[in-house]
Amino acid sequence: MSLEFAVAVDLGGTKVEAALVDPSGDVLAGSRFRAPTGPERSADELADSVNEVLRGVLTALPSGATLLGAGVGSAGPVNEVDGRVSPLNLEAWREYPLRDLVVAALPSMPVTLRMDGICIALAEHWVGAGRGYDNVMGMIVSTGIGGGLVLHGNTVSGPTGNAGHIGHVEVAGFDDPCLCGGIGCVEAIASGPKTVAWARRQGWTGSTGEELGASYRAGDPIARAAVERSGRAIGQAIASATALVDLELVAIGGGFSLVTPDLFDHIRTAIATRWQFTFVTKVKVVPTGLSSDGPLIGAAALIHRANVVG
């Protein structure tokens, strides 16, 4: 067993998690801790949750082990330069100094903060479905839609740290309003909750993504239309991203990506409409190669794979 670890922190809209991850990308058994976040929590309560999981991780450190640093993946937007975060669905944190909070809990340790989508892309490129490819987008399709880019073997974060924010790319033919202020953002169309909400407006009577998947498999026409609609929107966004940066592979994870394998067929069908551009239609869209530890592995990659972190 390796005695060198990175502290990995993943901050999202419903929870924050932390764990110890070794240089092979394996999460140390017994080192994973979780605490709630959520839009109803105050700034201090969110900070308490982060501190709680960090204290837990430190108690799990094996005797004689070394901590190399801490990698933090956060829902965005982020301010990478100043280490501040403004997660769209955590209203109490606007330009909150998350990196400073982690530094205070882990003194004398380097701390790297990036948007969670970049961490997912790093993890896919390191130990997931993106191994062997140097131009990769990692995507999460879940409560929201996020993404990150690895181009020419290196992450691309941009001047503020928000490059790869695929969930807020607008797609043609849709007019769904988005919390960011946009109209027709792929997150507003194709995330799990938004797909369920659209289906309910058409008369479907379920309430969760899991129920929507069951209805899809049972042949319910509204459920099938809802999944097709979301897949088409995701495919259009991926096609546009590929036209912009010439992607080789897109790996998609997240709870709603499991609604049905047919979601991927709908995504690929939308991409195939760009038949005049073979550099777009060549992009491979595949399920994630990561376990549920993927976001933590990606955060740890900020330390273990620092040489490819832009």
C-alpha cells in the first residue's frame, strides 16, 4: 500500500465529500467522509460541512503516511486565481474563499482548487474512459450538467477557471430558461430534474429520474419523448463543442446518464447530423469509465497529476 496520499475534496450542491487517494487513483478504504450542503444552508453551515469532512480524513491517515497536498473540485462558477467559489445552487456562497478555508484546515500543505468539471475530465483521462486520448471532455449529467476539457494532454481552465462549462452552452431549437440567465442552456433542458419536469408538463405522472427510466423501458411515449429530447440537446452541445475544439472522446457520467442506454444513441444521432464535418462526427461518446469515486479521484489528480493541470 502506498504511504503517499492526496486529500481529495468534492463540493457539490447536495453534499461535500473528502477522501485520501493514492498515486494510482485508488481511494483508501475507510477514508471517505460526507456532509450535507444544499441551498438552504448558511455560509457558516457550509463551511462547517467542509471542515467536518476534512477532520474525518485526517483521522483516517495511516501511521507514517505522507500527505502530498489537497485537491479541491467545486461546483462553479469558480474564481481559480483567488481560490473563490460561487456555486449556482449554493446561494450563501458568492465569491467564497474556499481555498483559504481548506488551507486553514490543512496548514503547511499545498492546496489546488479547480472547477469540478475539470476534475472529472482529469479523472477520465487518468484512469477512466479517456485513457489513451489527449483531447477529452468529461461530462456529468445529473442534477446539473457539468464538464471539463483536456486538450493536447493538458487541462484547459481559462483565465478564471471556468472553461469547459458545457452545461451552459445554449442549443438551437429550445427555449427553456436557465438559472444562469440564458435561454436554451443544455442544463436547463437535459439535466435529470429538468427532464422530469418537462415530462410532467406533458402529462407524465412520475416524479424522479429513476421512475422516468422505468416508464421509458415500459414504452411510455412521454418518457420516451423526454429522454429523446434530452439526448438530442446533449448531442447538439457536444457537436458544437467538438466543432470548436476538435474533441476525440466525450465520457459521460452522473446519475441521469444511467436513465437508459438509449440516451447515448440519441446523443450520437444528434451529432451525426453534422455529416459534412467528419472531424465533428468522429467524436466518440461513451459512458464514464469511473466508479462513484470519480469526482474524488479527479480532485486528487490535481495533486498526483499536477504536470497536466493547466
